[in-house]
Amino acid sequence: MKYLHTMVRVRDLDESLDFYCNKLGLVEVNRYDVEQGRFTLVFLAAPDDAERAREAQAPLVELTWNWDPEEYQGGRNFGHLAYRVEDIYAACQRLMDAGVTINRPPRDGHMAFVRSPDGISIELLQAGEALPPAEPWASMENTGSW
């Protein structure tokens, strides 16, 4: 397993970049504007991690800015922790066998979400290419929120 990023939703991208980059000292390593979804993703790294973050896409802080105004309450602005795994199906099966609910199953062979006992969303991403769809995952429904 490899740690990837922590996602935080921000209400004002310029203000947040001023804080994270100009004041805290992180550096921007990537940015995606997603017009269809009406959001921007900005990936930041600590200066000493910047080169590794550009190459390995980790470790990062992901700022998610939704273009339509939104007020976040109750920790809603904290998104998730993300980890890359070697075999997403095996990782999800191991978690299920240990009593963990798979909130968003890896139907696509690429991505799944679970929650910690405290309700923190954890994204699991398949290393490399997505695995071919497989049961029981391909037909498994979402459970709760993720």
C-alpha cells in the first residue's frame, strides 16, 4: 500500500492557495479544471517532496474547489485519504473479511471507498491499469455514503 493524498474542499481557491503556498510553503505540482463537473483540483506538495510528488503523484494535498458556492459544515470540507494498492479486489476482500463495509465497491476494477470507525472516507486506487470487472464487485451496490 502507498499513501497518495488527502483531499480538502475549499470555498475560495485564491485564499486557500495563498495560505497553503504563500504562507505555509507548499508548492503546486498539478491542476485540473473540470468544466463538466464544475470543479478544480489543485495538488500541492511540501517543497522537499515536490519532485517525488510530480513523478509518483504522492504524497499530496488535494484542494477541491467547487465552482458553485457551497458552505461546508461538520467536517464536510475534509474529503478523504487515498492509498494505492497492488490488488484492489484482494484489499477489499481482506477488509470485508475483517468486518469493514465497502461503501463504494471497486466495480470498475480501479477505485473503492471505505470508512474508518470515525467516519473518515478512505479511497483505495488500483496500482497501474484497472483490473477487469469481477464478481462480486461488478454487481455490488453502494452502501451508505462515501
